[in-house]
Amino acid sequence: MNKKFSIFPYLFIAPHLLLFTVFLITPTITGFIMSFFKWDYITKPVFVGLKNYGNLLDSNAIDYLKFWTTFGNTLKFVVITVPLLIIISLFLAILLNEKMVLRNFFRFTFYAPVVLSVTVACMIWRWILEDNVGIVGYYLNALGLQRIHWLSQDPYIWLTIVIITIWWLLGTNFIFFMAGLQEVPKELYEAAEIDGAKAWGKFWNVTLPGIKRTMFFVLVTTTLGQFNIFGQPYILYGGRMPDNVQVLLNYVYQVAFDSYRMGSAAAMTVIMGITMVVISAVQYKLMRADD
Amino acid sequence: MGNLTIYGEPGVKVKRFKVEVILKIVKYAVIGVMSTVWFIPFIWVILTAIRPNTEVYNEALHWIPQTITMENFKAILTDTSNPVGKWFFNSFYIAVLHAFLILLVCSLAAYAYARLNFKGRDKIFWFLLGTMMIPTIMNYIPNYIIIDKIGWIDKGAAMIVPAAGNVFGVFLLRQFFAGLPKELDEAAVVDGAGYFRIYWEIILPLSKPALISLAIIVFLGNWNDYFWPLIATNNVSSRTLPVGLTVFNNRYSVEYGTLMAGASIAMIPPILLLSFGQKYFVKGIAFSGIKG
């Protein structure tokens, strides 16, 4: 193409860059700045330095207990769901990687829930797990077991949220792994077979190294995605959320949009954001360590 | 598989054959059970929605409804305090316009990043990619303030416009556009076509698969979005379906027939889209995993 300066290329990228700047970059910067202010959204913001952060470390401050409890719950949720979302989806992807009868139907069933909203996923499972006439309870009864109060009894409250999440989101990773497995050269399996490798050996020595990049991507995106948990507790319990399932975003939402303490809420999201970046970086280091 | 043992002892062959058959049965059993668990909820929602509430609360479980009725659907569509029809309409027009806006804005930008030479091109593009690492969680509260300043609270624009600045769409389309042969542009330039004509008449028509993939992913993401529409709307009539249904969920907490009718209605567009666009949806998702 011609060498002389032309304005046209910039016109092509301008609309996107404009939206990107206004709704992606500006908010990130504003968020940082807001976290140093005390602001009730009505009167003028007051600069308070690091006080919003200090409050999160001061056990006498109002946010202290709630922040750490809900942050802990988010972390607990991430630690439980991420391995499950990875292991189960990889397992299914490997089973469905070979040609088999009804393969397309099976695949469809696993990614169908992904296209639902969190609300619909929660509504469906609330009905399935319903205390008195839910089908899960019905079959537990038929097997001579007690009905479980899935939504009101520990530790089932947690388990319910985990079950809904796995059912709802597994399909995304399933798709990633299906694609990743296609990239593993078939000859490597044949070579391993000639060497007498059994199923486990093939998985460990051929499959896993072959999908390393996919695995890294899945690990990072799943972790980041699960950190954003908000809807499941919010929808299942509304305003009557039990303390042990209230997650950080539920609390941030409350601080920002119920009590309008914008600065404190911003500081919490900054801490959360930094935690997420650090965890991704650690995962990156660990995955690259043995390269 | 199995070729290597063909010349072995006959007994070994038979044994191995047996093991393979058993493994196959186990495999089908495992997948069958898992797949049933994953799929039954869909069936159960529909089967609940089309039966009268008296039957929903029957202690005895009947998979097939004894009476089929549309009363649950009628109940939710005529409930004036929970305008499910309006929410459906809101979700639909917002998701459609959002998908079109993203296709337009992202394809324009992707075309420039993939096919044009200009100063700072690679720097800007790498910067965009770098920002994909920023957790969007930090953006919600400031974005609320921004759209409040613009006056978009309770307006469809709040859910149509902001996310159109995202980088994923540009990235996906750029990779696709970059893979198209360069000679196409050169021939068009010889014919006297300008950048925009090349983009509109050559690049876009050749990129249908990528555009459809992106449109489906974006439509679904927007249709199902929860946190942002919850923040960006206050009026009951401005809600989108996922947010509206939450209140509805609490209100009808004991009428599961009605609730499942609501869930069925919310399920229709995404499931239809997935059924017809499965190939594009899967390819689009897989793309981000492979190139990511």
C-alpha cells in the first residue's frame, strides 16, 4: 500500500477506540481514583487517601468482618469449582473425542446449559431440588434416603451453588478441551501404543502435554470467571442471603448500591482485581515453570 | 487399535476383544448417565410448565403430565406487576442491537488492524490485547456513574453501547481477516476501490462464518448478562429478562408451574440459536481457546 500518511485507517479504528476508551479504560482509571475518596454519590467526594484500604485491614471498621468473610467465600467457591469445572470437562471431552454413536447429541447436552442465564439456571435447580416435591428428593426418598433441605441446611447450601455452577458452566471448558484435543497429533498416540502405553500412560504422556496451552488458558479463564460469582447466591436467596454463601461481589453491590459508599466499594473491587491479576500471574509462572 | 495383536495367540486376541467391549459399555454408560443428568433439567422445566399447579404439587411423580395446559404461560404473560413480555422484548431488542453494533464497530477496527498499514498500528493493537488482562470487575461501579452522567440509567443504550468497546470481537475478526489472501485487496485497489468498498464488498462477505460466530456469542452473552443490567436499570419495565425474573422468582416462590413457564420462555431464544448455530457457536468459543 502507499507510504504517505492517510487518515482513513484511523477512521476505521476510531469508533471502537472511542467506546473502548470511554467504557473500558476510563472506568478502570476512575475506579482507582475513586478508591481514595469518600463519596456518598450525592455530596462532593472527599479525598481520604488510603483510608478505604485501611478500613479493610482495621478490625474495628464496619467493612472489616463482612469484607473478609465474603472474600473468603469467593475464594472458597473458586477453589472448589475451578478444579471440578476443569477435571469433569476434560474427562468428558476425552471420552467424546473418539467417534461414537450419538456423539453430537451428547456434546449438545453438555454445552446447552451454557447458553442459559444464571437466573434460569438457578430457577431450574431450585425446582429440581425443592424440599417437598422436587425430583431429586423424590428419588432420594425412593431409595430410602432422607430428603435434603438443599437451600436451607449446611453444608448443602454450598453444595447447591456448586452443583448449579458446574451444570451451568461446564460446557465452555468442554468446548475448549474438545478443540484442544483435536490439536494433539494422532501419531503420538500410535507411537505410545507401540511402546505399550496403557490408557493412563497415554493420557499422562501424550494428552496432557499436547493440550498444555489449552489447559493453561482454561485454568486462567475459569479462575477469573469464577471470581466474578454474584448471581447464584443473589438469585437463590435474594435479600435473605445466609452469611456463609454471601460472596464478595454481593457485598460490593450492597456497599455501592444500597449504602452508596462508592469509595469503599471501589477499593474492594481494586483489591479483588489485583488478587485476580496476581493469581493469573502465578498460574502463568507455574504452567511455564517446566517448559 | 488392536492391529498389533492380530498375529498373537488366538486366546489373547479374544481376551483383548472382551476387554474392549467392556470398556466400550462402561464408556457409554458413563456418558449416558452424565448426559442424562445434564439434559433432564431442560425436559423437566417444560414438563412442569405445561401442567396445572395442582399436578405440580402432586406427591406422586408423573413424568408425563396428565393434563396439558397453557395456564402457567397465560398467568405470567398477563401479570401486570411482572411484565415478562416486556422484559422479553427488552432483552431481545437490546441483544440484537448490541450484536449489530459490535459487528459493525469491531469489524471496522479489525479490518484496519488486519489489512491496512498505519503508524502505531501494532502498538495500539498490542495495547488493546494487553488490556484484556484487566479484570472488568473494577469497571462496573465507574461505568454506572458514567452512564448515569450520560442519562442512560433505565435506557436500552446502557446495555447496548458500553460493551461494544470490548477487545475480544476485534481480536477474533482481526485473526480471521488477516487470513484472507492479500491479492484480493490489491486487485480491488487496481480496480479503483477505496478502503471502505474493499471492507464492505470483499472482506465482510468472505468473513461470514467469523461474523456469525461473533454475533451468536455476543447475542448470548448480552441476552444472559446479569450484573450489569441489574446495576443499569431501576424501573420494573426497563428490566431485562434475567434481572426481571429474579424478582419474579422470589414472588412466585411457591408456584413452580408459573416459574418454570417463565424459565421456558427465557430459554427459547438461546436454545434455538444454539440448535441452529451450534457449529458457529462452538467454533467461536474454541477459537478463543486456541489462539488465547
